[in-house]
Amino acid sequence: MSRLKGMFDNSKSIEQYSKDYSDYLHSILQKADSKPISAFVGVLLKARQDGRRIFFMGNGGSASTASHFAADLCKNVSPDTKDKFRTMSLVDNSALATALANDLGYENIFVEQLSAMMEKGDVVVGISASGNSKNILKAVEYANSNGGITIGIVGFDGGQLKKEAMHCIHFPSYSGEYGPVEDAHIILNHIIVTYLSFSKK
């Protein structure tokens, strides 16, 4: 039985389930190692200093987190200066992504974009609850082999991405429970973006 199903079975109302879900999410957040988060922030700051690009990618709910992360870093950190993060979400060009998926296979939609745009020193961030998305793993492998700096943001047991990424932020959780992991990932986005915003002032 999944953790969420167990909580539902033991709850007698939406109020109780909501509280239990929030407590479970808090426990997932508390399990994450802070050192990779610090490393990620350092990588982001170095990329901005050096004028490097930061690419984000994900599938499903993680695709929306990739877009959200790229938007927040670019717009909300240092909004009134030219000292901005050069971010891009690889999921946002639907024409390109679907053309690549149709002609070359869905597993190639990210690596093909990186092969056209990534330069040495650029940052590639893969967001995946399972850590086993083939299109993300292929892109990370390419970036690792071509001078990129790779970051993984994962859940469950971390999957293959935890092993392949240079730095990996892992939120340990029950396999298959995407909701709480995706919640944790978007909270990580807001933690990092607000921290960087306040640090600039």
C-alpha cells in the first residue's frame, strides 16, 4: 500500500487528509541533503558570472517545474539590473519538441536541443521524480561528455539520474507518489529563487 493511500484510508475528512499530506510533504523536504542544494546555488551563481546559459528539462509535471524554474530565475532575481540569469526551458518550444519526437524519437527531444545550443560551461538541469526518464538521461550524458555542468533534481530512490548528474538534489520518497515529489521540487525552486533574490539586495 502506498503512503498516500494509507493516509487516505486512515483519514475521516479532507481536513485530516490535508494535514497528513502536509506533514508527509514536510518529512520529504526534511530528508533532502542541503549540501547539493548549496552546490546548485554555487553553480547558478558561477553561470551568471560567466554569462553561461542554464537549461531546464522535465516531463509531465516536471516539465511545468522546468518552465517555472527558468522563468523565476530569469525574471524574479535581480529584475531591475542587467545581472540576470540566462535561462531556458527545453520543454517550451512545442513545435520543436514534437518535431524531434516525431522524427527522432521522444528520448531525443532534449539531447538534440542541447547539441544545437549548449556550449562548454553551460548548466543542464534535469528534473525527474523517478530519475529514470530516458530523454533526460541522454541529455545529461551528452552534457557530461561535452563540457556541461549537470544537476539532477529527483525523488523516489533517485534512479539513474542520481548517479549520472554531477550534483543531485534528492527528495527520498515512496516510489510512484509523484504529487509530493513534484510539490517538493517546486518548493525547492521557490527556496532558491527567494534566497538569491534576497541575497542580491
